[in-house]
Amino acid sequence: MMKCYFDHVATNPLDTRVLDAMMPYLKDDFGNPLSIYEPGSKAKEAIENARGQVASLINSKPSEIIFTSSGAEANNFALRGIALARQNEGKHIIVSRMEHHSILNSARFLEKMGFAVTFLPVDKHGMVDPDVVKKSITKETTLISIIHASSEIGTIEPIEEISEIAKEKKIIFHTDAVAAAGNIPINIKELGADLLSMAAHQFYGPKGAGALYVREGLRIVPLIYGGIQENGRRAGTENVPAIVGMGKAAELAKEEMNARIEHVRTLRDRLIKGVSSVENIYLTGHPDNRLPGHASFCVEFIEGEAMLLLLAAKGIYAASGSACSSKALKASPVLLAMGIPSGLAQGSIVFTLGKDNSGDDIEYLIAEFPQVIKRLREISPYAKGWGIKGEGGECIVQK
Amino acid sequence: MWEYTDKVKEYFLHPKNIGEIEGPDAVGEVGSIVCGDALKLYLKIDKGTGKIVDAKFQTFGCASAIASSSALTELIKGKTLDEALKVTNQDIAEFLGGLPREKMHCSVMGQEALEAAIANYRGRPIAVKEEGRVVCKCFDVTEEKIRRVAMENHLTTVDEITDYTKAGGGCGECRPEIEAILRDIWALKKPEKPAVPKKLTNLQKIALIQEIIETEIRPGLQADGGDIELIDIDGNKVIVALRGMCMGCLMADVTVKGIQDKLKELVGEEIIVEAQ
């Protein structure tokens, strides 16, 4: 059976070139970067080299990169670290309803600590309106955090405009670029964000390595206290092999960026075109301004988890934001925030392509996916128009 | 991903009895597309023997909803209506070799569709919605249903109720109410904590306060990232220290008042709580 992996927002496979770069640090070069003898300095050197590679990916200075264990840690660090560092200047932060849980739940934590949080609405494409950002700013606002690109719907937010607004008002601006970094070009000088989160496994690096870009001179309160690693801003003995892997993956992503984008964009456009003949299927997110390898849909009358598992039975691996596919049994807050009716949001399915997908993969998907939809619609009572009475009705799922 | 049994996978990938029955003798509908699952059950019933000769279904929902619906039709075919009415949601789950805890509501949906279909056949109003007060507004679940499912499945916690009925799984506003219902149900069987004797000795009072703080108050605070430490008990004055997230929390005064109310209720009106 064919195996097609279309869930690159969940994670990416490790590039063998990255593994090769990591291998020495998993085997012989085990030193602690803080040790002052030779094995230690070798590890230290490896980390600093990786820092340079990651900095180069976003055109920052190496000293502006702090390694973390994940994108989620980088997001927690940015939100809590800046909010706390500036709490004497104000206690209001702004995030959007597109954010990842690591931002939303950090914001809710800050709310419990006595901060006020504004959760910005979005339009039907999941876009944050810079004017609305501007209007939400108060004298108390110290931090704005807006996701760079949504992993669920692929939409790329107007980050440059929002960072302009923040700069004008002297507010710190963070962007969660976990889904974007390594996949689309990021030049921090042009983007203008003060902080930016990344995760290595989103660009063929290992899991367990992330980074937070912190603009030079910006004060941030650590999340993890302890030793002097990462200039005292993130304690804990460094995960040397993972950091080396992140560096190598960043280097490769930069080198191959244009070719990869071209490759996945072509495949994605074929995919979207290929399934568009199915009735009652809707592309979610922005039609043009979206991640190059990202195709997300809502399929009417059927449910996402069932779609996911039928596809998986055919060796096709995808994602869904339906209530039943999440452990919390809640439909995706991102889809609901865009105004998609909760009944339709149940039919969410997300395909995210990677550099190793081939044209054959797409042909296989285009052949099998409509069959899966057809099969589930045969089972579904709604496909034949049985009372869509509940639509837009009383079943309000939590914001 | 969910851990489904092989039987669930089999009944999901190759469900039996899908589709409509032409001219059915009974139809049962439950659920709604907005809530994430819905089931329409069709029955063909032999008028003479009262047996279900055919059963088919249409389901909107996840893998376990489809498997549960299919299992239901297999379970009831050939049974008389009275026999079929004895099929419970546990029977459906058992037939499938078990369901993930969070997916038990799929089996409950099967049982409800069957009840609705039989009521429909017997000419009773199609009671898709159960009578009674709606407790969970997000998923439209009545007190009646919570009570019935709790009794039949021996559920004692709010989380279990959510797994079986979805109630409390949306905004969560009704969770205290569900808790009250559960307390009410199980109070009939399990006595609540022993009634406080009229006059407590100092030692008894201290022990009781300690116990209430440990079992009734701390877990709630800890769930919100806070904590409490009992510092001293001086006569009727209980001195506590708030820890963790409670420290410096703007709601600390309200929290202390809440603790005082609880102790007044369970120990005695004379109790006063002060935070250090």
C-alpha cells in the first residue's frame, strides 16, 4: 500500500543530512558546553555554530537567538517573559484568536495573574485586521503577539503592518512563527518583530529543539531559572545534538527554500484543483496568502475524524480540527473564530505537504479522497438533506 | 489518535446495515450535526411476532459513532421490541470490545436512537429530547438524561458524565450543577460524610478542619494552580496561608471568604478564616 504523509504541520521527518550532523554529538562528542576542557569547548563550539545557522535563517545576530526545548516553550517564554518584565509599565496584552494553545493558554495564565488580555477577532479568511489591532491598544498595553502563519488554515498574517503599529506605540511585538520559519522566507529586519518563535521539527530538524529570537537589548524574564546557559536566560544543560540538528536544518532550509516552496506550491495547487470537483467542499483560510504547502478544507455532511481514519486506512495521513478528533471533543476554535458554522467545522480536514511528497502522492490522494467522502456521505443522514435543522442552532461550543 | 479496539475498527471500516429502509415501520433520530454526531435508525418490524426483522442506520460522526450504530443494528436484529429495549449502552460498548472513555457517548446515542424508534413505532410522541430541565446548554443535555446515564453506568464524577453524555464538555458552566446532581443521586446510596456531632471537642474540631481543607478546599485551589496551607487554629479562628497562584491574586479575598463559608457550613457558624 502507498504511504503518503500529508501532516507536515504536525511534524516533519528528520532529514538524513541533519541526522548525520547530529550523530557525533549523540555518540562520541558528549561534553557539557559549560565544561572548560576540550570535550566541553567542542560542544560549546557546536552550539555557537548552530546559533549562527539559525540566526542566518531569519537574518538576525547570533546573540539574539535563545535555544529552547520547543516552539511551545519559546511561545511561553515570550509571552510570560515580556509581560512580567514590563508589568510595571502596564498589564494589558493583545493576542489573536488564531493563536496556538501555547500562546492562548499562556495568555490565560497571565489573565489569572491579573493581566488583561484582548483576544482579537479575525475575518472569514482568518486574517487579523491591523486597524483592529490599533483600536485595541490601550495605555496599559505592553505586548502584542500575533501568529505568523496558522498551522490549521495556512493563512499568513500581515505581520509587517502590525509590527509597524506596535513600534509606533512602543509596544513589544512577538510573532509565533513555528509554522512559518524554515518554510517561507523570514527577514527579521523587514518583519520588524521584537521576538519570534521557531521549532526545528517544522523544517526537517529534530523534535526537542526550538528557539526564540529576542531583539538585542530587550529585557525578558526567564521561564527556567538555574545556571548561566543561554546567557542566564534559559537554564538547563543544552540539548547539544538537537541544537546541532536545528542549526543544520536551518542551514538546509535557507539553501533550499526557493526550490522547496516551488515544489510544494505546485503540488498543493494540483491537490486543491484535484478535489475541487467534489461537491460541497470548501477551502478554509486565505485563498492566496497562505503557506505554500498548505491545503485545508471543510467537507460538508461528514465528520473529520471518520475522514482521517478512512484515509489512514489507505495510507494517507492528514489532520483535522473536528471536535471528535480532539481529545477535548471541541471543534477547532480557529475555524469557529472565522465564522464557520460549527456543523461545517466538524468536517475539517487539513493536508500539509512537504519536500519529500511527490506528484504520485498527490495523484493517489486525488483518486482516494473523493472515494472516502463518497463513502461517508453514503453513511451520513445529512447528505440527502435530512434536517440540517441544528445548523447555526443552539450547540454553542466554547470560544 | 484514539485507541480503538479491532472490533471498533472493523465496524468502522466495514460497517454493517448502513442506509435507509424503504417504508420503515419505525424511525429514531437523535443528535445533531452541530454537536458533532447524529444517528437515524430505521426498523422493519414483523407485526405478528413483534420481532425486528431488519435494522439500518445513517450516522454523521466519528469512527466510534459509526461503529456503535452498526453494532446496535447487529444487536437488535431478530429481537422482539421488548427484548431490544433491554439493550443498554454498555451492551453496545461491550459488543465492540470497549470504547475509549471519552467516546462512550457514542454508545449512549445508539441506545437513545433505539428508544426513540420504538416509541415512534408504538405511537408515542417521538421523544427525541428527553423531558425535563436542560442542564448543559452547549450540548442540550437534560437533568433526566444525566441522572439516567449516571445510574446505569455508575458514574460518580463530572468528567465521567462528560464522557458519556458530553454534558459539561462545552463552556463548562454547568459543571457545578452536574456535581450537585451526582451528589444528589449517590447520596441515596452512599452516605455523605458523617454528620457533625453537635458539640465538637477542640481536637475533633481541629481534625475536622484539617480534613475539610485537605479534601474539599485544596483540590479546587490546586486545580487553578494555587494552594493553601493551614497555619494555626486558635479557638474559632482558622489562620491559613495562600500559596502558588493564589499569592497576590486579586481574587484572594474572595477565595478566603469562600473557604470561611465552607467551614461555617461543615464545622460551625462560629468559624472565622483569616489569611496570613
